[in-house]
Amino acid sequence: MQNGIFVYKNDNCMKRMQEFYDKTLASLNVPYIENSIETSFGKTHCLLVGDPEKPRICTIHGGNGITTLNLKLFLPLLSQFCIIAPDVVGMPGKSAPYRNISSRKDEYGLWIKEILDHYDVKKIPFVVSSYSSAMFLSFARYYPEMIDKALLLVPSGIAHDPVFPMLGKMVVPFIKYYFKPSEKSLDAVVETMGGKSDEVWREFFDIMMSSYKMEMKPPREYKAKELDSFNSPLLIIASDRDIFFPADKVFAQAEKIFKGPITTMKIDSIHLPDEDTMKEVCKKTAEFFSE
């Protein structure tokens, strides 16, 4: 399937991103099995990471993100779980490089269902963050019986800060870098998103902004009536310093739209948590899944 927008500037840019994928996957030094799954939206590249005999969880990288760095965030969970980690179609990675899945039409839910069907999953915990939280909620709307528990980290799909100040904080640094790439303009981007002291994340932002056509449409937010059948336990972790989805707004709205039990936790972080913070997040998540 090749309908939709080709998401790289050219084939060489796609090759550059996929070489970064291979390099960062190898650097994780974890066992994995690669699968190519045919879906309604095109071929999906998916990793089964860790010991396949351990209980499985599913994680999905955020918008304009990449699976290998998402795994880097949640690496501590591999001590207890095997992770199903698909590359989102139309985003950086090795899935079909054409943007044709619509958040507005709730198509991510079907895409996730087709991935899990490949692994014969009946019910599974989820680990999602940022944009992939809205993808997860699309799945929760239509297939609630397949969700055990879920971590929603700095989640979209629930509530956000006012759009124009948020766009200003995000778009201005990106535009400056686009027209005048430099260490200084890259610093401004990383300071907005997180990962300033991590050279791997810096390299990814550099490649992503110079080689890839970013998805700029925000994910949709969900209403209580759309999630009426979903009552699985949720762990929602957010930060007051997140410029996109601040904790107090997310927590307050979550109480209104979710029927099931909610556990909340605040972290001191901008949008992308640092390694020490992620250790705390993973520890809390493992405990939550084991309860």
C-alpha cells in the first residue's frame, strides 16, 4: 500500500533514518525478533523484544518518534516483561513510509488491533506516552476487552495547554532550526522537548528535522461517552512542566472521562523525561502491572 504522503524528503533521507534505527537498536544490546505485518494501512515493522517466555506488554512510540528510542526509555521493564513494539506507519522507522492513518477517524485503534492479532494477543498491558496515548485511546474505545492495564506517560488524548502558546514554544525553535541549522538552534529544540544531555536524542532530533516531514496535526481528545465501555486500571504519569499536556489538567480531565480506577503520579520533567526519571517511571509501572 502506497497511498498517503511519503514522509521523507527523499529516499536518501529514509535510508539515513533507517541507519539510525539499526545503530540505536544494536546499542540497546537486547534480544529481539523482527516481524513484518501486513495491515489495512500498509506494512508494519514490529519488534518482539526480550525473553519471549516472559509476560508480554505492548508499547508504541510517540508522534514523530521512533521505536528504538522509545525502547531506550522503557528498557528497565525488560527485566520482567517481553515487549511488543511496532513502528507506527507513516512515522520514523521501518514501517510503510506513507502517512495514511487518521487520528480524527479513530483508525489507530484498528491498526493496533491488527498488530496484536498477529501475535495472537487476547489481552495485554500497554505502555504509551505523548501522541501514542491518543492512539491507545482509539484502541480502548473499540477493543476495551483486550486491555489489561496501561501506563499513560505525559499523555495526549485527554487534555492540553492552550494551543497558541504551546505552538509558539514548539514551532518557533523548529522553524529556526529548519532555516538555520546550528548547535544553538538544535539546543533550543531539545530544551523544549527534553534530552539535552543525551547525544543519541540530539542526533535523532537532527535527523528527524532535516530528513523527515513531521506530523504537525495534534491528536484528538476523547470524551467520556466514547470510552463508556473501557474500565481497565490506568497509571497516569505527568508533569507540571510539560508544555503540551500539564499534569493538573490531565489528571482533572482523566477523572471525568475514565470509568475505571486511576492512579496518578507527578514527575519533575519537561516533555521527554531524563534517564533517572524514567527509572522511577519504570519501577512504578512494573509494580502497577504486578498488583
